[in-house]
Amino acid sequence: MPSYEAESMDLKRMVAGTHVSVLGLGAAQFIHYEIGFLVVLLGVGITYIGWTSER
């Protein structure tokens, strides 16, 4: 059973990853497509790490 702190860290990572992905989508629309795409990939990576760590 993972500790509460580890759970909350995973949740924070998932939320952070989602926020980064949304920011990337905004950047893709308003700033520059390639930069936005890279930021979305980063956000998806952070979210994936949040999902898979400590499970």
C-alpha cells in the first residue's frame, strides 16, 4: 500500500502534466505549432510518469 504522500505526488504530477498539455495546446494555436507540440509531448510524458510511478 503506497503512502499518502506518494499518492499525492502522483496526483500532483498527473495534474501538472495535464496543465502542461493544455498550455501546449494553447501555445500551438497562438504562438508556434512546433513549440506547442513539444510542450504537449512534455505534458503527456509528465502525466505518464505520474500514472506509472509507485504502482
